[in-house]
Amino acid sequence: MALLSGKTALVSGVANSRSIAWGIAQAFHEHGARVAFTCLESTQRRVAKLAAEVGSDLVFPCDATNDEDIARTFADVGKAFDGKLNILVHSIAYARIEDIRGEFLNVTRDGWRLALDVSAYSLVAMARAARPLMKAAGGGAIMTMTFAGGSRVSPGYNMMGVAKAALECAVRYLAYDLGPDGIRVNALSPGPLPTVSAMVVEYFDQIVEKFETVSPMLRAMTPRDVGNAAVLYAADISSAMTGAVIPVDGGMDLMIASAGAHPRARPKAHKS
């Protein structure tokens, strides 16, 4: 059953074949959507090759920190999709390594601004640009990607955790603003995936190991798991669901045990 037949989708944040956004794009294509992409100019050729695998030649380089660039990109998307857009996927995040690793106490003012601009404000800017295209389509679905480190402490995630917290709050306010237009806004919260951005997170291997041994499903998540969830929340059958943060983590969100590694953990001393 093609849940997105006839829908148009714009997917941002594809960097390579291991990207969460790429798993989403593949799932959208399999369910009948026409998919366009935004990416960094430096990755355009690589993303174009991936786009061809889902029958798309719509790849738009876009600097998500530049409002003029965003406006131009969405104008181009509007032309490609006859003035209508049904789905927007925001999978963009960045913080400097030195603001992710070490102690959060040492985050810089510039690092704070940069992480929030790229990782959270870009959703607001893209949602604003998508609004007229979605209104023309009779409504739409916007989704972004978050992580448990935005609501709980995940050591080694630091500034990115703060950015994800801001992102999740933005989802709720955008859902309120855009609801009267028939536009839904949700966040998917996957378990840890070995993406390019995840590789800079300290203790990442330990986090994955914990998911594989503690989560109810006893396995790590894949980009396609996230893609399948994205199809569900992009489809009309989810038309009453908005403003939510949805775990896609094999049930780890249910567990008392921390989702992250704990660098201060020490082996228990045994009394002789």
C-alpha cells in the first residue's frame, strides 16, 4: 500500500547513504512520493547520485543559515512541484566538536549561537518558507530529527543536547502556529545511528552497545526504521497527530537506565 502516492516531499540533510534523511527519502519513494533534496553545496554531486536512485533530479544546494538562500531554494521547489509541497523533512544539525565533547561548562558563546542557529532556528526558517506551498496543497507535514539527549543528559552530547531541546520546543510552537493551515509538525527521536554527525559524539560506541543490550528490542536502529516511521507521520492517516516528539528507538525511551554512556561509572568494589 503506497501511503504517499501523489505527495511531494522535500528532504534536507542527506550527506551520504548512511544519513537518516536518506533512509527517509528511500521510504518516501517506495510509498509513492516525489522527492526533492536540499544539501550543502559541497555534497551536491554525491547527493545527486543518491537522488537518481529514487528517480529524482531535484537537488538544491542550500545554506540553512542564510534566509535568502532558503527563500531561493523554496521558490525553486515551488516551481518544480507546481506551487505545492506536502512534506518537509528537516534533518539538519551542527555543533563544533569542542562544544560537544568535554565539559558542557566550557561551551563558548559563539558555539552556542552557531549550534542553535543551524540545529534549531533552521527549522523555523524552513517551516516559514514551506508554509505557502503547503497551504496551496491543502495542508502538509513537517518533521525534524531529535535525540534523547535533548530531554535527558547524554554525556558527550553537551551543546547538541541543548540545541535539540530548543528544536523540540520549536516543534510545539510551530505546531500551534501552523495547525489552522492544516500543517502538522512533529519530531522523530531515533536511537543512535552511525551517521557522519554521530561519529563526533564521545562514547558513541558505548551508547550503541547499551541500546543493543538494554532496549526492549535488543537491537540498534537503522535509517530505514526511521524512514518507515516518517512515512507513517507524513501520511494522511496521521492527520490528527502534531506537536509530538516520537521515539523511534526500539523502546529505549521506556527504560530507567540512561540511554547514554556514563564516563564516571566505576566497577563496584567487592569486600573481601
